Amino acid sequence: MSESDFQVTQKQAADYLNVSTKTISRYRKKGLPYKMILNPVTGKQEVRFKHQDLERWHEGRSLLATYGQDGNAGGQGTPATPASGGIVSTEQPATSDYLAELLEVYKDQIQLLKEQLEDMRVQLARRDRQIDDLMRLMVGFQLEYKPEVAAEHGSMGSKSNLTSGSGEKKVFSKKELADNILRLRQRGKSYTEIARGLNHINVATLSGQPAWTEAEVQSLLPALVDNDTNVIEL
């Protein structure tokens, strides 16, 4: 049986049979054939039905509504009379079936809520990671330096030019500086360019010196980095 035969969604099946999607879920438990198909857009498994199965199911419902459970034509016959004067209840089986179906609906709703909560948990975790990545990226942009920009503001060799701008120094932790210096090195920036960039955006040194030097920038790199070849050794 090919998956291409299963093209009808659960909503379309509900519309075709003129019932709710919850009722379609109950029909599936009672034997309505279906197949779980991967939706290439959402990446999730979705229920699909064959149109021929829905037609047969609809015909079966029509026959059952016409002839009833016992095969008697006419859905509104006279109620059965007690044979020995006792009370015969015909409502109990129907009530039991109804309660069983209602319980199944509640179970389906609980399972759906669990799946929605799990999806929300995954989305929140993904959003937290995105926020962390964005914060690291913003710090990286602050440390990014372009030599031609500094050239427009004056001599690059002048220490007064390196510390010009706002009198308030920007303070970063040693780890933040080390991570971003490592990333800039991996992008091909030299120690001189990184030191010049740190001075240009007025970042405070860890040593307390008024300006960054190539040696202080180089001292912040992790021990796993080969300073001569710029290759991270694993």
C-alpha cells in the first residue's frame, strides 16, 4: 500500500464525514485505516487517510443508521416490552459506550497538551540559545575592527588617538575578551590589528595600562592555540 494513496488530512476527513476531528480520532481507534506521513514542510508526522476508506466508512455508518445494530429496518421502532414484567434497561450499554468514548477524548486531549508543552519547552530552549548567541555576537561586533575606519580619524601610530573618544572605558571579563580575540584571530586578524581595535573602541585593559599592546592581546589566548601557526590543536 503506497503512501501516495494517503492524501486526506484529518481535518478534511472530518469535513467529509461531517464530524469533528475528535470524532475522527475515535474512529481511528475503532478501526478506520490511516497512516502517519511525514510532512516535509513542518517536519512532523501527520495523520493521513485514503479517500476510498472514508467512503466505505461513510457507507457503513449509513447502513448502521438505517438498519440499526440488530438489522431491523427503521431507526425508530417501538421499544421492547419486558417479557416478565421486569424493567429492561437499554440505556446502560449506550451510556457505557458514551463514557468510554468520552474518556478516550479526555486522554487524547491530555496527550495533546503534553505534546504542546514539550514543543513549548523545546522552543524556549532554542530561544535561550539564540539569545546567548546574539549576545556573544554583539560583543564580537564591538571588538571587530576595520583599519580603514581608524585611518579616517587620524594617525594609527599615535597613542593619544588610540585612547581618544569617551573617557569611560568599556569593561569586559577576561573570558569574554579571550573568546572574542580567539574568534578574531581565526578570521585572520593580527595581534596588532586586534590591539588597535580594542584601543579604538576604548576597551579597558586587564593590566591597568592605558592602552592595549600586542603582547597583552597575545597573552589572553588559550593554551590550546598555536600562536605561530594560528591553528587550534585538538
